[in-house]
Amino acid sequence: MKTITLTQFLIEEQRAKSCVEPDLRLLLEVVARACKRISIAVGKGALGGVLGDAGTSNVQDEAQKKLDVLSNEILLQANAWGGHLAGLASEEMEQPSPIPDEYPKGGYLLLFDPLDGSSNIDVNVSVGTIFSVLRCPVGLSGSDEKAFLQAGTAQVAAGYAIYGPSTMLVLTVGCGTHAFTLDRELGSFVLTERDVKIPEDTQEYAINASNARHWEAPVQRYVAECVQGKQGPRGKDFNTRWVASMVADVHRIVTRGGVFMYPLDAKTAKQGGKLRLMYEANPMGFLVEQAGGAASTGRERIMDIVPGKLHQRVPVIMGSRNEVEKVVSYHR
Ligand code: P6P
């Protein structure tokens, strides 16, 4: 099979369509290289001296794992010198990080969750990096939070790396969603699935069932009907999966279909949900929609939300289009 590396794919996209500009191609290659470094650190596990807690907490008031901090550093350092960014924002940092003065600034903004699912690191379960790319509005500084507060529809690119049995990069620049697998001998991400399509129907749903008593009625109804299976109104049996790493759960859905739900519940209602809009729900929503799926809060399309705060949270229901539509219909 002809090997198409990420670089060749991006050059061909740049040549063939208007989806990739040179600076965006540079940005994506820099992020992919940073994800390779993170993959190496994650892959060392206990031998790398990077498991366990860092002894600090982040803006979300969550205990940081050493690998959270290391992954954040890797992404900051990788993106400082290229001249493609105006600023960066991370789940691990309260404020956006400006590009150091000694380097030129570019027109893009990069937002990321450097290591999502980090509660799974110490038990050797797949984790990942999620990133989103926006243009920096003219006249605004890349270190000004306001520059980042754009709806998900303004994203020019989004992707995730999943550090699992293989390391993969799943990417969109607005012209479909494409999957690459890290060839460790080459040291390159190689195209392994062009134009991924999420099946419109599914019999698999992902939700943390221990929150059932906190869910709103539409979600309780939807899950109850799945559990009733053939005997119930759905007329078919369902299966459930919950890795508790959004990247792993969403990757499974991008690969074989399903619906991922972290809905509003009584526990998270006051903060608006559990997952973050700018660097989890929006990039995953872009990838899922480009793969033919849907991404909703239950009451509105995630990518239509105009953010008020950099670290704001939203309810998330995304995956197989017809199944998301059913959950949304119960919210009406
Ligand atoms: P719970 C990981 O901490 C995360 O942010 C997502 O990756 C994941 O989907 C969710 O939280 C898991 O949450 O409540 O099941 O532990």
C-alpha cells in the first residue's frame, strides 16, 4: 500500500483545495510532532518517572498529573518558535499564553487539552491530546482571552491524538476527517483512513451510568429505552462502553459508530456541564460533524455556541447522527 505521510497529505490538501494554508500546515506538523513526543513520554509509563500526581492543581481545580504538566510544556515549547501562532490556550493554564517576544507571531490561535483522560494514566488506559485551531481576530492580541471566544464554527482545524495500543492522529481542516497511525520506525504519522464516515445508526452508547439519578428526564428516558432492548420501544438490543477518556470513547465512535453522552446532570448543572467547550467539545464536534455525525448539547448544536469564558463547560451528546437526533428529540 502506498505510504502517504501527514506531510504529503497536507501538501496535497494545500495544493488541491483551499483547506490548508502554508502556516496552518506548519502548525499541524508542529502539533503532530509534539504529540509524538507526548506519545513517547506516555509510553514509558512507570519507567519514565512521570506517573502520579504533580502535586499541583489546574484552573479546573483538578489535581494535575505529572504527565499533564509535561504534555502542556511539550506543546508550549513546540509552538513557540514557528511564527505561526498569535497565542495558545490550554486546559492546564488559567490565562492564554502569549508567544515569547523573541519569536515572530502568526495569525492562528491554538487551544488544547494536552492530556485528556489523565485519571486513566496510572492504570495504563488510553489517553489523548485534543486540539482546536482558530484565527486570531485582527486587532486582538493572542494573549487576550477575548480573542479565543469564537463559536466552534470558526474553527479552521481540529484534531486529537490517541495514545493507545497504537498512537493515532485524527484530523480535520474542514475537508473531511482523516486518520493517521504513527509509524514508529519512520517516525511519521501515515494516512490509514481517508475521509472517515461515522455510521448514522448504532446500537452502542457511552455514558457514565453511575450518574443516572442525576440525569435530566430526556436522558433518563433515552438510556432506559436502550436498556429495555428488543422488548422496548427501540426494538433492538444495545451495548454500552465507558472508557472515561473522552478521546478513547470518541475515537471508538468515529471508528465504528455510537453515541457519547456527558449530559447536564444535577451534579454539574451549576457549572453548565462537565466537559469543556473550547478544547474538548468544539474540536471533537468539528471532527464528528466532518465525519457525518452530529454534536449537540441536547438543546443546541455545540459548534453554534458563542463562548463567554475560555474554560466554560457544556453538556455533550455526539456521534451517530440518527442516534444524536433521537436524544435531541427527547429534549424538545
Ligand atoms: P467521569 C476525563 O477526566 C474527562 O474529562 C473525559 O475525558 C471523560 O470523558 C470524562 O472526564 C470522564 O468523567 O465522571 O466518568 O470520570
